[in-house]
Amino acid sequence: METYIAFLRAVNVGGRTVKMDRLRELFTGLGLEAVRTYIQSGNVFFRTAETDRAALTARIEAGLEAGLGYPVPVLLRTVEEVEALLALDPFAAVEPAEDKRLCVLFLSEPLPEEVRSGLPVASPKGDWEMIGATADAAFVVMYVRNGRLNGNPATAFPKSYRGHATSRFFHTTGKIVAAARKG
């Protein structure tokens, strides 16, 4: 049995409110075991013996769309994969400041090499800077302007990129892994 973290995109933003007990119910209804959630941003832990991640992702996405009435992209990672991402310490060279938020973008499709080789890259307005990436994650420094985070780092991806991305603050990602381990 493998423990997965499902990072859900666009949950509890833009008027699409989902209670965590409803998410747990939907995941459990799909036959997934030991289902738990962490904070309201769409992080679900579960265990399964299924080994085909693409099929599992598609099944969860179909179940969520049927249960919620709209599509919810799902990005699955094992606990070990997220721990390895954190161990890279991608923000070690970033000077801490009140106006910076360190984020991980989890990607559903590999980031094109043209993007990875062109890093770091910053938004034209200075809202964010993508400082590094792996094949399935990008590391972004978001800048707080007028009390808000603005901009979309996914604009750095070519128009041909057909994957999905969802972001989590780096420090929250560490808490997500710790919570997943407690189960």
C-alpha cells in the first residue's frame, strides 16, 4: 500500500467551496483507504494498492467532477516524492523578507526543457520569479505588492504546455508531509 498526497487545484477559490468532509467522502467512495484532509486548500492523504498513477488520477478526477459538478485537476505525489522535493532546499539562496512568499508549483506534466533551461525567469511586472525546477515541480518566489500576491507563474510555460499546476507555500508543503506521515 502506498500513501499518496493529492494536491487539488482550484479548491476553495473562485466561489468553488468544498467542505473537507465532502472531499473525504468522495475519496472514500472511490475505494481509497485511510482518507484524510489537511487545511482547506485541497490536500488529501490516502492509501491504495493501485500502481497505475495515471489511471488513479483519472479515476479521482472523474469522481470529483461527478460529485462536485465541475472538473478538479488532481496532482498525485507519494509522501517520499514530496520529501525528496523538500530536501532539495530550492530556496536556500533566497534572502528572507516580509514581501516574499516561497512556493512550489506541482505540475501534472513534465515541465518542458526549454523552460527549465531558461531559469531563472521573472514576470515582466516583478510579481514573481521562477528560480528553479524539476521535471514535475517549479520553485517560485512570489512578491507581495499592496498586501496581495499577484501574477501567475504558469505564464512562463509555453502555450503548448497542456498540463495543470497547483501551488502551495513551501513551508506549508513541509507541514503537509508531516501531517501525511502522522496517519
